[in-house]
Amino acid sequence: MAIDPVILLVSELREAEKDLIAACKLQNLRYSADKTTTVTDILQRVRTLYGELIETTPTSAIGSSELIRIASQRLPFSHSRYAWHLNDIADRLADGMRLQSDLIWVRALADALSAGTPDAELDRTVTLLLTAVRGAAMPVLVHRGLGIKPERNLALEDLAPPLFIPAPFEPAGGRRP
């Protein structure tokens, strides 16, 4: 089974952000033109990864949870109640629980955000949410393993009462011919 491409992009993004924080701390300690170009290069890499992330559809609930978590971080402070709810949904998706009510709520939130005043930041957030819903709504295929059978406990089967099926009809005379 192939790994979700969103998970790979998010791990690369987290590493790039850690590198950016470290480079900025070094730059703040002592200014250097070389460090400035390093910070600029890392920033460009982060922008590129975010651009790829917006265009990539997740193939699992875990990938969708990562997109929803990123979208919740991009919401403005006035939408913090929605961000909290999105984080709860992301936690459930990360645990493998795909609830229909969660997907409906995220779709409704995306529609509500897109209906407001046009904003480039919110448009990207709406795109992330809709992509996450598209990935979480994909059907899950479960394959049965070959030769894996549960162990039977014969002692419990011996204790179980025999299967009794009553006759569907008793004749009026009491005896059957």
C-alpha cells in the first residue's frame, strides 16, 4: 500500500519550517548576507511545498486530517471556534473515524467561508478544506488476508447448547402420522 502523498508533503513542510526557524534564529544573532540568502531559499521551498499541498488530493483519512489541521491554523482569530471544531475533526480522522456529520460540517464551513467577502487567504483555506473532504470521502477497500483464520476455542463450543429448531406446525390431533 502506497503512503499518502499529503503525509509526505507535510513531513517535508515541517522539516523546512524547522530549518527556517533555525536559520532565522542564527540570522537574528548576527547578520550575514549568506544567511539571508539561506532564509530566502528556505522560504521559497516552504512556499513551493504549500503550493503542492493545495493541489494534492489525500488518499487516506490521515492525509485529510493533516489538510484540515493546516486549514484550521490558517483561519483568522475571529473564526477560532471553527478552528477548534476543525481540530477535533482532524483528531477523529487521524484516529481513522470518518463520520458523515464531520464531512458535512466541513463542506458547510467551506461553503460559508467562500460565500463571504473575497479573500485570497480564505480561498486557499477553502480549497484545502474541499480537498480534504474529497480525500476523506473516498471509499476504503479492505482486503482479507490469505490463510488468516481466527483460532477456534473448542471448549466454548462444547459448552454451548445444541441448536434447537422447533417444528413450524403441530397437527390438531397431537400426533404426527
